[in-house]
Amino acid sequence: MFCPLQLVLIPMLLACSLGLNDFSASPPELTVHVGDSALMGCVFQNLEGKHVTKVDWMLSPGKHAEDEYVLYYYGNLSVPVGRFRNRVFLAGDLLQKDGSLLLQDVQQADQGTYTCEIRLESESKVLKSKVVLHVLPEEPKEVTVHVGDSALMRCIFHSTEKKRLTQVDWMFSSGEHTKEIVLHYDLKFHFPERYFPYQGRYQNRVNLVGDISHNDGSIMLQRVKESDGGIYNCSIHLGNLLFRKTLVLHVTTEKSQTLIPEIPRPELLGGNQLVIIVGIVCATLLLFPVLILIVKRTHWNKSSLNSTAFVKSLENMEKANPEKHVYSSITTQEVREEEEPSGKSEAIYMTMHPVWPSLRSVPAGGIPKPEHAF
């Protein structure tokens, strides 16, 4: 009766004795950007009195790709392998059974599952730990804001180990070899906000907005001035580890902001607004021919009214002055008669005038006989 039970328990006991802790529900995940640093933890507790003799880090890219070595430690010598040279090193304290790995300048090809294997002295068991690394595109290293706005400058040290951040420093450089302290955070001091309120030009304008428990040392610079433009260096300390990041802040004046108008984006229009615009355009196209006919008809009516009014005005003028035409014709005829030569009228008078006999030739008591002139 105990044979089936033994077959089940024996592999489980062997797994526990060998330290194969692959039975965890899900390994921790870490999301970083290209160019950032990532600290992948490999810490084991309750191993007092035992020394670490060998540490291996391997990457499984997935998608049927072969596993590759990242780093191995043996005989007090840490050796990065292949394309990870000069980019990885052991960041943990092996005396504390901490074989954590620091990966710098993360690349897109670094994405995958990282497996840590630790071997202890005089023991055959292997302690395993896994971390899933996700790589996002690179964040912009330059920030552009307008005068008077606020500038968010991010500085995050990505790690699976929480609450290890001990110090954050932000420094400003204008490129003239002059540096100014923007913010200083130190876990050893107990200020209300645990960072120094400097009396310089950044006083009351800089706030630590990052979550220190997640190794986030991001700051917010308020009421940005034109003189704030320059290079900002962030330093995050995690014990003996140091992470650095550099950002460039560009400040534009309000005048340049007005000279560059913002182009409206078509995607801002909602569905109802688009329907209204299409309806207005269609109605305009339908009413346009009607408007043309109305304009033409109005113009024709005006021209006909003008011609009618002109004809009527002529008729009224003729009715108002009828005698003027008669008098003018008569006057013309009289003038023509007066212009005829006076000699013609005299010739007619001499021909038609009768010749009377003189008194000497009239007989007494009788009627004088007319003389015929031949």
C-alpha cells in the first residue's frame, strides 16, 4: 500500500535536497528601456556556514533559440561571456549568498529569461533563481519644455530587489564646467521629505516625485526658467552600486511657442462632429445650384424692369411736350421762306402788277379802256 506513496514522495524529497526551486508559481519580472541598467536578484537565505563556490548566469531568449551563457564565477574569478563582456558583473555579496547580476546598457536582444545557479561548497545541490526581463524602446534623453511649465526628469534604477536605494543626487551643468546641486537625498538623514532644501535658485521648485522603494529618483522641476536649460546628471546609489543617467533640458521661450502654431490632429474629431461636418458640406452642395438660379432670376428681373422704365420715360417725355414739335417744324418752314432770294419775289411782283393808263388818255365822261400790253 505504501509503494505508490513512496514513488510520489521520493522525487519531492530529492528535489528539496538538491535545491531545485523551480516549483515557484512565477518568476519575478523586470521591465527596462534600451540603454538602462537592470539588477537581477539571486539571493538565498538560511544558508549560514556555507560558502558559494560557483555561480552561473544563463539566458533563454525563447522562440526555439539556444541558451547562452552570460557570466560564470569560479575560483574567485568572475568572467562575462560573449556579447555580455564589459556589460555584466556580479553585484551581490557572495558571503551573504547573494549572486545578483547587474546588466548595463541593456539591448533589445537581451530580452528573455535569466537563470541563476549557485553551488555551495561540499554540497552537490544547486540553488536556482529566475528573472524574466522585458526590454522596451529607448526613452528620449532630451526634454523640451516652455518657460513657466514643469519638467519631469526620470531616473529609475530597475531592480528586482526592493528598498535598496540609499542615495540620490541631481546635478546641473550649463556646459561651462560649472555644476550646481539640484537635489540631494540621503537615507541616513531624517528630513521631512528626506532631501536637502537648498537655498539656491532651485529652492521651492524641485520635488522628488519618484518612489524610493522602487529605486525611482525622478524629480519635477516647476516654473522652468530659460536659465534652467542645460545638462542634468542623476546618480542613484544602491549600497556599493552606482547608477548614472544624463538628461538634456531644452527651454523655449513663449515667443517661439506662438510662432509655431499647433496643427490640429484629425483624430481629435469625434464621431458626432464628423457627421455634422459631412452634413453641412452635403447641404451646401445641394443648395448651390438653387442659389445660382435665384441670382440669375433676380438679375433678369432687374434688367427687364430697367428697360420698361426707360421706355415709359420716353413716352412720358413725348406726351408732356407735343407742341414743341409742331412749332419747331413751322419755324423751320418760315426760316426757309425767308432765306429765299428777294429778287425772285420782286420778279413775280413786276410780272403780276397791272398797268393803268394815265389820266391824259382817258376820254371825258367815259371809262378808260384797258391797254393790252404785248
